[in-house]
Amino acid sequence: MQQLLMECLELVYFKLLICMNYVICHKF
């Protein structure tokens, strides 16, 4: 159960990182 939660969190974090990179790149 905890393993699955960690993987899910990792995925969300990764997507958030990509989203932030996209926003920052297109803002400046």
C-alpha cells in the first residue's frame, strides 16, 4: 500500500515539475 502511494506521489511530483518548467519557459 505504501509503495503504491509513494509511486503515485512521485508521478504527481514529476508532472508538477514538468508543468512548472513549461510555465517558466513560456513566461520568459
